[in-house]
Amino acid sequence: MAKVLCVLYDDPIDGVPEQYARDEIPRITKYHDGQTAPTPSAIDFKPGELLGSVSGELGLRAFLEAQGHVLVVTSDKDGPDSEFERELIDAEVVISQPFWPAYLTAARIAKAPQLKLALTAGIGSDHVDLQAAIERGITVAEVTFSNSISVAEHVVMMILSLVRNYLPSHEWVLKGGWNIADCAARAYDLEGMHVGTVAAGRIGSGVLRRLKPFEVNLHYTDRHRLPEHVEKELGVTWHPDVESMVKVCDVVTINCPLHPETEHLFDERMIAKMKRGAYIVNTARGKICDRDAIARALESGQLAGYAGDVWFPQPAPRDHPWRTMPHHGMTPHTSGTTLSAQARYAAGAREILECWFSKRPIREEYLIVDGGRLAGAGAHAYSAGNATSGSEETSRLKTS
């Protein structure tokens, strides 16, 4: 018998929906690169239901309890008195989501002698101290590609929202106004602009493919260069580093993982290299950008807009400057947790658990850390180290 500790975000304030806006969602069986969607032996949920909140339980309870395991689900994750910290002591498996991350710091890992598997329901395992996991021999896995296209769609939406000045224009409608000049004063066409992505993995290349029909000039930088035929297909220009790319771009979208090499990549110095009036869209991780440098650049006009759904820490403290800075389009971390995406990452979490408990190999593409080293997708995307430092700031939410 194993104890599985699952940290999920809170239910809707009005309760779990009794009915949904749509009766069904499209069934996705494979992704653009040929990887198949998750293939568990069965699922105990209806695709399209809310699975990522506490009551949804990722659809895992019946499966786990039928095997004699104990499932503990909570949203209380921050601070030494949290339910997460109390239950962690004897947990073998911890499941978390990037949208409401349970930060597995080295200190927390040290308090969990039975912990053997840290599973991300979604993509992005930077809320785990990967160096500590490597040293302890803990397996870290995530459901690679399960919500990558969900995020890519969100990026395109946010780019258009910023460039076309959508949110302030919508606000005039809510206020009862018809202020066309006020709306148009910061609105531009995306057509003809130069748009670049930091990283062209599954999300970044998904963004490029979706932007190509907009007749923009596409750019990318990545330590793994795309094949020549893909560059030609997309009409995209490769740059050897971030600095050389941002100098020519009107819009920069950040789609790289967070690890020590990318932490605070977009600081005062990097932003100063960008065109005046450029836009940044960040759906990767909030800590890739320097919080205060972004706010200052929007106030000075060096940046014309900043949008994204990732913050550090998460949830963001109420006094986080990104909540009140000018010309922003921030949302809570929602890009990868649509009802469509939840069906895939919940199925992927079950597939990983089925493999784990039956002692079968977990898919290589789902592995981040295995056998005391970076492995699978982790070896491709991450660097060993710790990006969880500072996450304890979330405990301020309970008192502020």
C-alpha cells in the first residue's frame, strides 16, 4: 500500500459545475510529432469534466483505492502548517500541477523519507528541486505534450490581445463607453511584425505554426536547432542566442523551461536590448523574467505590453506588482488547464501511476529525473539545479 498525496487547485467559488458549456470535447489520439496521447488501461472520468480542482481528484480515487492505496487530495500547500507539509512525511508519491504548484524544496524532500515519485499533472517540473531529487534518487515525471498545444493557443491569443489593445477596448464596453480613439491609440496590426520565440520545443514550435498564416516574420532561438526542412517549412530565422533575437523582434514569446540557466533571463539588461515598444508574452514560468524589471519597463514605455499567466511564486501574493502594472494582460495560470487539456493530463497521470505500481517502465518522454540523473524529456530541456528558492513567499497569501 502506498500513500499518494495530490495537490490541486480549489474548486470553483460557486461549486463544481452541474452541467458544462459543451457536451463533449474532441478526442486527441496523437500529437504533431507522432507521439501518442496518454494511453492508460482505463479512465474513471468523462473527458470535458473539471478534473484539475480538488473535487475532480484527477479522476484517480477509484483506481488507487481499488489497489489498496491511500489518496489524499488538498489545495492547502504553503507554509509549515499546511496539510501538504503534514501529509508529506509518509507519502510515496506526490502529484502536483504547474498551475497550483506544491513546491518540493530540498527541505521538504528531506522531511519525506518515503518519497519516491514526484509526478507533474501537466508539463513543467521546476516546482521540484531537481538537484535534490537527483541526489535522493527520486523519480520525477510529467505528462509531456499533454497541454502543449493548449498553451500555444493561449500565446497566440495573448499576442493578439496585446497588439490589438483588446482588453482596454473591452473595458470601455463594460463601462458603457464608445471611446474609439482611446481604443485605437494603442492598437496595431500584427501583420508584418517580427515575432520571436525563446525556445522552439513543443510549445514554441506550436506557436510558430499557428502564427505563420498571420504573415509575420518569424524568429527563434533554441540550444537545439530545428531541422533545416522545418525552418524552411515555417519560414523561420534561427538566432544563436536570446540577445541577438530580441533586438529584431516586435513581439517576444517565452516558451523555455525554468532552470538555473534561464532564471531571470529577462532582466533589466536584456529588456534594454529590445526594441522600444516591444511586447513580451510569457506562458513559460514567471521566474524567467525579473519581476520588478518588467514593471519598470512598462512604466517607462520600453515595453508596450506584457501578458502571460505564469507568476512566481504561485499563487501570486496580493501585492505582486504584476497585478497593477500598466499595459498588462495577466491572468492566473490557466493556459494549460483547459477542460480539454485536463482530460489528457489526468489520463497521463494515471498512465504513469499504472506503470509505477506495476513496476513497468514509464515512457521515456515522460521522465525528467530517473536513476539519479536527468532523463528523457528532462535531459533535453532542463539543467540540474534548484529553481524553487523564494517559493515560501506564497505563505504570505494566508495572512495578507
